[in-house]
Amino acid sequence: MSPDHPAEGPSRVVELARFTATGGAAYLADLLVFNALLLGTALGASWSKIISSAVAIGVAFAGSRWFTWRERRSDRVGREYTLFVVFSLLAAGIQFLCLVLTHHVIGWTSPLADNLSANVAGMALATAFRFWTFRTYVFPPDAAASPAERAGDAGQTGRRRKRGAGSNRSTKAT
């Protein structure tokens, strides 16, 4: 990766490895907080899960912003976080829909079937969805453009140019 062109970023393999490490840290935070609240407080399972999920989303966002896609982060943290939460909730919905489909539509009601549908198939689909949406919309390749570059490009086509794509200054032939 060139320091002059941070939007180029790491290889896809490195990116996937970082995404996996960040997801693993978020999952571990979710498990630890959930069990600490469930076993160590008077909160029930539902509130414990809601709180642990919020913590896990925060861990995943921090890891994504400052580790997985650190070359792509922008100065618009609020936008990134809002999209991150929306896509995280949609991904949770994918996992839930897998469970509903197998449990209530197909009729596979064993604990094994529930775990395979929600936590294996559902998690795989949700993870693929997260990777694609986070790298495409939350941390897009051109997000690292500076505010001056965005301002200079605003009048061209409404789109931001990638770093290193040239200058918006016109040159006169001499």
C-alpha cells in the first residue's frame, strides 16, 4: 500500500483476515457480556442479549473503522456509524429469517436444526452481507478522500474521484 494512495488498501485476503479478526472480537465481547449479565445480574436473557449485542456492535464498529478498513475511514463518523448499525441490524434479520424459515415454515424444530439454521447458515449469509455492505457503503474505497478533495470534486459530476486520479486544476498549453 502506498502512503500517497491510502484508498488502494490491502489485498482482499488481508482484508478478509482483518474482517474475521474484528468479527471474532465482537463475537467474544457479545458472549462475555451476555453471560456476565445473565449469570451475574438480575437481568433476564432478553435484556442481557440486547445489551451484549449493542456492545458487540460497538466493538465491531471500532474494529472495522480503526483496523479492518482503516485506509477507508472518512471524517464522517456519524454517517459511518449509522450505516454500520443499520446494516448490522439487517444482518441480524437475515439470521432470524433463516431460523423462522426452517423452524416455522419447513418444520425443523430441534435445537440442532435451530442452531444450524440461525448460527451456521444464517451466520454465513449475514457475514457475507456484512462484509459486502460494510466495504461498499460504510467504508467505500473513496471514503478516505480529504474534505478539500471532496469540495474540489463536488462540482464535477456529483461523485468523488479516487485519490491519485488526477487534479481538477486545468493546465494551459504554452
